[in-house]
Amino acid sequence: MARPRKSRILASLLFISVILLSFSAEASTASGAGYANPTPPGVIVPAPTSFHTYDSLMSEIMQLSAAYPDLVTNVTIGTTWENRSIVALRMTMPGNSSAKENVLFMGLHHADEWMSMEVVMYLVHYFLANAKTTPEIRAILEKANVWFIPMVNPDGYEYSRLHDSLWRKNRRNNGDGTFGVDLNRNYGYEWKTGGFAADGSLIVSSSIEYPGPSSFSEPETQVIRDFALANPLVFSISYHTAGEWILFPWSYTPAPTTADGVFRAYSQEMASTNGYRLLQEGHSSHNKPGNSDDWLYHALGTLAFTFEVGPGYSSQDEQQIAGVTLANVMSAVHGAELSLGLIQLSCTPQLLLCVPELSVASLAVPGLFGAVFFGLRMRRRRENRLNRLGPGASGYSDEIVEHSRTVGRGST
Ligand SMILES: [Zn+2]
């Protein structure tokens, strides 16, 4: 009879495909998704030895746009409660900028997370020094407007720098003797939902995570919203500190986004250059609705990531600026390259696990049966990977506690 024979052939093909897959998947793991060397190409620029002030940051940005008018434009995109400017720096190769994609690197939503600003400014200097001479950077700038907003919360930063190094929020006068809104709880998607307000402690105005009187109540978040709507972003990283994590939506819920595989695949490729751990942020200690990633992804489909840069206790340690900033260049470069189609993922997110394209092709032969077993194997591997990289075993909430003891008393 033909039927059993057909089954045997199918079984044989399946066996071969699993062997091939197994070999390829192990190879993928062994090679660390393909980027073993975290050292950026081209010119390595020096890092500052002390943290910028608001004034020194502003004057540096003005100097750069004056010195490199063909590459750099600075735009004041908004004004804070205390009348400080929020400035965006755009870098792109000369050409039709309106036809280009937009990529954003931003820092310092949280006032005490000083290192996050330095990472963005270091990226500015690195991109500028390599714009014309390093092919990878030139290609990014030919295809995209790369935007840098190093200081989303200048009022809070100056207050943290001059008066209270643990200050986290902006400087809204809440009118009841308290000040400040947590800007990364004030964005307008699922604001204050998902149990965040359950026991009331987080939503009182004195809370370090006070989400504000309404969504987008703050000039700083309105500015980022309006900027993003005017310049729809394909990719963004919001830098925070600390603990060495790459986080992605959703944050308001443990449920995954429909792009979960893509977020994980990007995260893995970026993490392969800085060694950071990955986490969907909704799996952290408590849900955090109203953050920038959730809103950007929801409103614009932006592949929006949060990086918690630097080891614990490093957020305000000037001796760590050079190490932390340099370690985060290649992850930013690869994220931008991926989102612009300049390089391809070395994995296939639709199949739940990063595996080389070749092994997927080999599985096309046995067809449906193979695909079913392939899926089972993928799922098992994904669980293993989650155990290693994801929630639960990750220690992410420990990082928040550590963070709270040093600088921040809060979380992302
Ligand atoms: Zn933060």
C-alpha cells in the first residue's frame, strides 16, 4: 500500500530535517547570533570624564550643529515647566530628509539616571566622527534621519544634580506640597491601568511613580508624543539605568505583543554585542503602564526598546562613563541597521526561535508534518531560552531593589 510507504518517507525527511535543524540551532547559539566583537568600527571617540550639566549639554549641541551644518540640525522641540528647552539633534547625510526613515535614541526620562544621557551623547559623537568614513554608519545616515534627544527631563536633571541626587520625576508643582510626575508613567496608552492603581500607593502625588493627573499631562511627554507623530519612528531606544537589561513592550501587561518574536529577535541581536539580558517589561516586579515604549509601539508600530544601561551603582559614577557608553554603541548601530533593512536578522522570529534561515529552508521539504514537529521543538527551545533570559529567573526585580538603594528609588 502506498500510504505507509509515504508515511515512512515523510518520517525520514522529518528525521533528517530535525538533525539539520539541531545542528543549525546549536551553531547559532555557539556563534552568539553573529556579533562576537562589541568594538565599533571606525573612529572610537573619547568619552567625557564628568557628567554634562544642562548648560554644557546645550552649548555642546549648538557647537556641533554650527560645526557640521551639512550633517547636524538641532531643533528645540519643547519647553518644560521651568522654561528649559528640550532639544533634538538630527543627523543625516545631505539629501531628501523627508523621504527617509526616522530612528530615535533618547535619554534621561528619569532625573537621577545620569548615565542614560551620556550614552546618547556618546552616540552623537560616534556617529558624527564616522558619518562619512565608516560604511556602516554612512549607510544608516543615508537611509535615515537619526534623532538624538539626550535629555527628556532637564528640570528634573538639574534638580537631581544640584539638590537631590535621588530625584527621579520632573518638576511639576502638584499643588499639594509635592512635586513631580514620573514621565515614564505619563504616556497615553493604557495609562494607569492593569492593576497599577490597585492599592493606591503608586498613584498618589508623593509617589516616585506618580503617573500624573492625566495621560500626557506633562510638557515633556507631550513633546515626545508630538515629535514622534511628526517624525514616525521605525526604531527607538529609550536609555535608562541601571542593571544591564534590554526591555520591550508590553510594559502594562505580561501579555506579549503580536510582534513578540520580532522584539525578541532584535533584542537578542543587540544583546549579543553588550551582553545585556532580555525581558518583556510586563514581566518585571509590577506592571508599568504609560511608558514610552508601549505608546510608541501602539501609536506608530515603532520597534521601541528600553535599555537599562550600566551595572548597578553606576548611574552617577563618572569613572564608568567611558565603559558604559562604549559598550552600547554596537547594539544601537545594529538595531538601526536591522530596522532600516541594512542587515538581516540572523534568526526567524515568526518561528518562535532564532535559527538560521538555512534550517528553515531544509524544513520546507517535509512540509506540514515537519512544520508541526518543528513548531514543537521551537516551543521547547523557546521555553529554555526564556528560563535563561526572561522573567522569573532573571533577577530583574532584584535590580530594581538595588537600583532603589542607590539612585532612583524606583524602576524603569
Ligand atoms: Zn528610568
